Amino acid sequence: MWDPTRYLDFADDRARPFHDLVNRIGAEDPRRVVDVGCGPGHLTEVLALRWPKAVIEAFDSSPEMVESARGRGLAATVGDVRTWQPEPDTDVVVTNAVLQWVPGHEDLLRRWLRALPSGAWLAMQVPGNFADPTHRLVHEVVGESWPALRGLLREAPVLDPLGYARVLGGASVDAWETTYLHVLTGDDPVLEWITGTLLRPIRAALTDEAWQAFRDELAPRLRTAYPPDDDGVTHLPFRRVFAVARVA
């Protein structure tokens, strides 16, 4: 289960890659713009403002996220990224921080490209931080104390920019990576950051008591890996991978 409120705790930081991605899309007057994995809809609103004449199609696999998006006045629907197919008039497809959850998404990208009309744009962004201490320490805690949770962890499920450029070959592709340095404050801010994303499947699998025990074991390791500065600020480097393709 996704928690829209917790996900939006760091809305500004999480939105930066979306804006960087969308800024590289050159569509001027698209007929249909699709937000694949729209989440709570706050970024779908950005697409609607940029292309006010377009039909905005938005869907997410989480009913909670879709309910939040509908609360913003968006016609969002519950849908499965694995079975979604572009409508013939789809001129822009945006998928932001979604495909890392979908094994074999390279085949999805190839299928979408084949279905999109000439001149359409396909833009994607995924986190590329799976070798960072955040993920390594979660694997460490699970391996030491919570072996039943091992099946919920994923090994680096994304490619590098060159990998996505090759997957999207046959189109005009712009692929790159950026490491953002997020400035976090508060108690255990890195733990709070990953609770809304990386730790979501683990939280769903544990009782409240077990979840608190898991947090208590993980928190000091994260504080050591990401110590706050003297002024109480914690810096979190976060690598992300982007690709924008235009269908020939």
C-alpha cells in the first residue's frame, strides 16, 4: 500500500527530477499526454498546465494514490503499467520513478515505442542509487535479523544511461544521469525519506511492533552513514537516470 501523505513529505525534492525530465520534451501541441504511474497527481497537474489543450491520461496501480489524484480534480484511473498500451493519438508518455518497480521493463519501453505514432515523445526517469548506503544497509539488516523479508528486496533493477539509450534505439534518444544532493532536516531524515519508497514493501509486511523494531535496528546505521552537519542538516546524494526518446 502506498501512502500519498508520506510520499509527499519530500514533495519538492522528489519533484526536481520530474521537472528536469519534462523540460527535455520538445512537444508543442500534443493530442494526448499520459502520466504512467501518476502517484498522488501533483506532478500530473504540471503536465496539464504545460499542455492545456491535450487530453491528460493518468493512471497508477495504487488505489490510494489514484484517490489522492482524483481529489485534485484529475481523471485518474487504477491501471497496471505492465498491460497498458498507448492510444493511437498519444504524443507524449511520461513515466517518473515507476519502472524500477517493474521487472523486465525494458520490453515495455520497446513495446510502447512500437505503438507510438511518428514524432511522439517517451520520457522516463528511474532512481539509480541501488548501490548506495541506504539500500546496502537495508539489505544488511534484513540479512542479519529479518531473513523472511529477503524476497521483498531488489537487486539493481535499472540500467545506466547507455543501457536505456540502447533499449530505445531506433529513436532519437537523449540519455543522462544526475546526482542530486538533497538537504534534509529533522530526526532520522534519511530513514523518513526511504520509508515512503524503498521500505514500503517491508512496512506492509510487518506488524506495528515489528516495524518499530526494524526501524530501531536500521536507524543508527543510517545516522552513521549519513551524519548530520554541525547545524543539524543531513545531505543525501541521490543518483537518477533519465532518457527521452522521440519516435522517428
